Amino acid sequence: MKKRLNIGLIGYRFMGKAHSNALRTIPMFFDLPVEPVLKVICGLKDDVAAAAQMYGWQRYVHDWNEVVADPEIDIVAIASPGYTHAKIAVAAAANGKHIFCEKPLGMSSDEAGVMYEAARKNKVKHMVNFNYRRIPAVLLARKLVQDGRLGRIYHFKASYQQDWAADPAVPYLWRFDQRLAGAGSVADKGSHIIDLARFLVGEMIAVAGMSDIFIKERASLGNAQLKEEVTTDDAALFVARFANGALGTFQTSRIATGYKNALQFEIGGSKGCLRFNLERLNELEAYFADEESSTQGFRRILVTGPEHEYMDRWWPPGHIIGWEHAFSHQYYEFIKAIVEDYLPQPNFYDGLINQQVIEAVERAAQEKTWVTI
């Protein structure tokens, strides 16, 4: 009989469902020496009971303190709003729990630093859920960069645009409140493309940028007549200089009409160029300058064959995977790190550096100047 790893999940709505789906899926497709057990899920409201039953959790609680103090729990997964991350993670680490945390890691680099130190001091495994690292097409892009197929890297261009908040009638939510969200699109969406920039190209050393709140007020969720001030950015733009000399351009928006979940990046080098779009996540576009000139051009690589990372665990070539599979890959890597006793990536250190970049962008936008990271 396999050893069991008991999991406690804090948060049960959109992200809670994504985490639950990944944990239930892993044993069907990935050969692990342990069995992940969906032990307890936590949520403040009464409908967490229905969620626990639907998602397959053994029980539910309303207080996260019960989860982190439970001696049966091995892993605490944090999928609650950002303002709760630090206190849950620090308490979980103090109780010897391994921690899987949603991004951004904390509300500030100070919080992220406290979380990192708590996890390090208590010698627990920790991971921050920058799950787009685990998309096979992204991993192929990284391999091509590391193998030198693009030559010297000159450019990294990235954008993450959605339109879920483009309608002014969208009511006031916690993501519009700086006290609860920390920042707007530059943190919620920007954290992902900042992480991919570090993963694919390297560290950034300085940034300059701008941001704005286009819809200044929104109707209260409970009272349409009451208007509440929006204090997090709707959109942001920034440029960056990488340590290796490359230049970066970044754009984030939650009001980009027509874009649903368009995380896009382009890596340009002396010998080639790569392009990726999350809305077509099974594909990578590539151009290589050393190919026969008569047939040169961007070509589409369908990243679904068994030679690509993780794809031998899923379906036959051409049978595409989706957004949710990156969560399965991330949890697989986390559980493997626990079993084999090494620190996984991306971990809380990556979350800390990410937070420092976000704050540098915010400061650059406020002061209208370059900010060194």
C-alpha cells in the first residue's frame, strides 16, 4: 500500500476547484510512490460543504487554523485571496507543513520575505503556483533558449490581457481593493509574465513603467446604488533591462476588450525567434535564421508528442491538453520534491523576487523614473 500525503486546501471557489481537479487527476496519469489524499477543504461560507462533496474532499472546516494545526495534514495548499497568504503560510510552516501557495506570494516583498524565511527556517518544502512554467510548449521554448538555438537573446516581449473587468457594470470585488489585493493587473497578471521572463531569459535589473485606473468607481456588490473607489490598477505597461543585456517590454490589463486569457510572449535572438499564446497553449511558433532561405518563416510546432515534457503521460499525439493540466504538472513536481527531498521550483524565493519586481514597477510608475531591482 502506498504511503499517503494528506492535503488541506484553504479556498474552495475558482482556484479551489482548479487545485482539487489537479490533485484528483494526478494518480490517474502520473506514477507516484505516494497517494495524495484530499483530506480537508476550508472556506468561510456555508457552501463550502457542497464544494467539499463535489470536489471529493473527506471533510470541510470554516477556520484555516484548524487545517494548519491538524497533525494529520502533510501539505497545506493556499488558494485564498492574497491578503491571507502570509499568516496561513507562516503558521503552516511553524507546524511543519509543506506549503503550496497561489501567486502573487504575498501582499508585498516584506510579506513574501517573511514567508520565505518561515519555510526555510522550518525546513518545509514550498512552491508558488506559477503554473505556466509547466506548459509543455513553454518548456520547449526554454529548452530551445538554453540550447542556444536563438543565439544571443535581444528581446523579450510579453503581455497578459483579459477583459473580465472591461464592463463598468462589473461590481466591486476584492481584486479592486488595494488593501485586499495588494495591486491590480500588474500583480494578478503581471506576476505570471514576470515569472516567465525570469524562467526563460533571466533576472531583470531595472524597470520603468506606467499604470492607470480607467474605471475609477464600481457599484457595491450588495448595493448597486453605492459606489466604491477602485484602488488597484486596471492596466500597466513597463520596460525592463535584463542582467544579460536583453530588453523587455510588458503589458497587463483586465480591461482589454476581446481578450479572454491572452498571455503572450515573444523571445527574439540573433539566430531565431519564438512566439507563444496561452489561448493556443499546445502550440509554439518558431523561426530559425539558419534554415534554408527558400523555406524560412515562422512555423507552428504542435507540442503534443511523447518527446515533449509530460506529454507521454496524457493522450496520443495531436490530442491537446488544456489550462488545467498545468496545475497537475505543478502538483506532480511538488509532490515528487517532497518524496525525493529536494526544494522544488518555483518556490517562495521565486515568489519573493517576483514581488520585488512588481513593487519596482509600481514605484517606477508613481515616480516616473527607472527603478533598480
